[in-house]
Amino acid sequence: MGWYGDHVVPRIIDAACGAKTAPPLRRRVCAGLAGEVVEIGFGSGHNVPFYPPEVTSVDAVEPSDTGWRLAADRIRASSVPVRRGGRDAQYLPYEDDRFDAALSTWTLCTVPDPGAALAELRRVLRPGASLHFVEHGLAPDEDVRRWQRRLEPLNKRLLGGCHLTRRTVPLLTAAGFTIREVDFFYEEAAPRFLAADALGVALSP
């Protein structure tokens, strides 16, 4: 990724993901997680304080060493064991049917091949296991979409490949997941081209 991608982008994301509007969404998306969980795009660990007590362990998949170092204090303070179990969501180092649940928060926008990452999640999730997600993507309003299309090339360069126009639910269903519940909304106090979110739960077959 180069020096900028390795050292600057994780700090920008850490600051952005620590915005005051994020904790309520993290609390919502983590609600109902239980057992052994795999979290892709762990980042700097902003979800850690919101893991429910029913979670017995979390395997964190995170490519950035800087992001992992920034997560150290949150991991130490956690009552849930967290271990770094992989670096690439597209190639998960786990056996089939390993996990009870998965978590992805603002991650599928940046994974180079989200279809491959979701196929890997399906592989390592037990049948009927849940994938809890909150992802930003293509907005419902055409005037916002126009800005997303214009700004996406710049956004990808500045934020480590982050796409603005991916469609979360079609990606999930194309990978074989069944949507159990989903809520679409714009995040408050954020530019709409960055803040068209889908939050919900999908089930692995």
C-alpha cells in the first residue's frame, strides 16, 4: 500500500470511525452476536466495547499493522478475548463451519473483491449463522448518487480504496446470504455521499 496507505490511512479511518454518531450504530449492529465471532475489517477496534457478553471470542481480520496497534488499548480493556486471526477477508485462515456469527462494519466498501470475502464468510460460518453488518454504499437518491460517482475516484485514492457506490444487499444476496432484517438510512451529521448506510443481519445457508 505504501507509506501513506500503511500509516496515514489507518489513522484517518480511526478518527473517522470514532465520530460521535458511530457508537449507537455499533451498539445496534453488535446486538445479538453470540458465541465465536469472526470480524472482518476490524480496524482499530471501535466495535470492541459493544460486543455482548454472549460473545465468547472474536477472531479479528485486519490487514493494517497500524490499525492493530491503535486497537491495543481497546483489546486490553475487553472482557471478550480478541485475537488477530488473519489479514485478508478474501482468504480466511479457518476451517469450514467454524464460527457462530460474523461482523462487518464499514468494510465491504474497501475490500478489493467483496464477493470473494463474502464467499469466505459463508464458508467459515456454520449453517444458519448470522452476519451482522453496517455498510455505506450507493445512495437511494439520484442527486446523491451523481456526487458519489464523481467523487469515488478521489475517495478511493485518499481512503485506501474505499468505494462509494457499492450496493450492500445485492452483494450479500449474490453470495447466497438471506437478509433477515435491514434498515436503510443516512447517517446524521455526515455528508450524504459518504453516509448512505445499510444496517442489518443476514443468514448463512
